[in-house]
Amino acid sequence: MTQDTTRDQGALLVVSAHAGDFVWRSAGAIALAAERGQRAKVVCLSYGERGESAKAWLAGKKLDEIKQIRRAEAEAAAEALGAEVEFFDVGDYPLVETHETVDRLVRVYRELQPSVVLTHTLVDPYNGDHPAAARMALQARILAQAIGYEAPGDPLGAPPVFSFEPHQSEQCDFKPNLLLDITPVWERKQKAMQCLSAQQHMWDYYTDLAKRRGVQLKRNAGPNLGLAHDTRAEAFFRHFPQTTQELS
């Protein structure tokens, strides 16, 4: 009998500031995890109702209606990727860092026991919500590890945390040290992006970015022979050292 090792890989947790961020920046990683049989969960701290829903505001929509629109889009995208999604609805522009939000994240960590965490960069001069989400995700990880922290469940281990690529990488001091081949699930990422009609202007941008990162992935994976390929990739930055018994 072949042992099923997918459960041993643990779950993937994505902490997203807004309802669309997890799709643009990490949909490929989410889809790959789901296809391996891992549990994948997205926490959307807000719906992006104030700062990332200009199309709806220009159409005369009201706040509650915009929240409903963005929630439905994110749920459809998560379903396309095979992920769960939970909404904290703590507001955006600004996304305020609070102990209450961090504590809710600690409880997600304790319940899910993720083996990998994805979130935003700690620098983004164009959107303060993104670093705020990253800081809370990192703080919650540390607190969830503390045996004395009062929250249900067992203390967390030490899951690696990766920042996914921001919209304007150079301005956010983003230097990727991991390129993930998402070619096998590219169509699923496309489908998820197309669920986000409120930000349709982003579809082409992230399609082009996936192509560019795919070229870089191939260049770093072996000899640059100039061979034709159609690789798609996502870029990440690892926050903590990789632990290993063998250099590779």
C-alpha cells in the first residue's frame, strides 16, 4: 500500500489584507497546495471596500453593497482554487492593527496548524494596509507559538512565512528568493482572477508578471539555452532561514 503523505504536509494559510490580494499574488501557490490534497485557507482581513473598489463606487454603489460584491468575488475565486476563505471585515483604508485582530489570527493559526504561511511585504509605500497585514500575520505566528498564550489548541510549530510579490516590487524593496512554478495550475489562477470583475484592470498585469517570472524561473533552473517554453511562475520572499540537513 502506498502511504498518502499529503496530510503530513500540513495546511497552507494565506493572510490577505483585501479580498483580491490573495488571487493576484498567490493563487498559483494556493491551487498547487489544493491539488496536492493540502488544506488551503485564506483569511481576508477586509473586503477592500474603500480602497480597492473604485469601479463600484463610481457606479454609485453603497458601502454594504460593495462589501457584498467583493465578498462574492473572493468566495468565487477561492472556490476556483480549492481553498476556504474567512472574512474578518475589520475595514480598510486604513487597515488598523489591533490586538483583537491579532488574537483572531492566533486562533486561526492554532486551529489550522499551517505548515506554510503567505502574506504581504513589510514595505509598501503605496498601500499601508499591506504592511499592516504582514505585521499582524507575523506577530500572530509568534504568539501562536507561545505555550502560555491563552488561545484554544496546541502551540504552533515554526511554519515558514513567505511574502508574495507586491504590485510595484522595486518600490517595496522586494527581492524574491523563491520562484514557484505554477504552470500546471495557470488556468485555475486565470479563472480565479476573472472572478474579480471589480479589478478587471489587473488581469493583464498579473498575466504578464507570471510570464516574466516564468522566464526567470527557467533561467535559474538550468542552462539558458534559449529554448522555447511557456512557464508561469509566482515570486516570494522567505522571512526565516530554511532548515536542512543537505545543501540543495
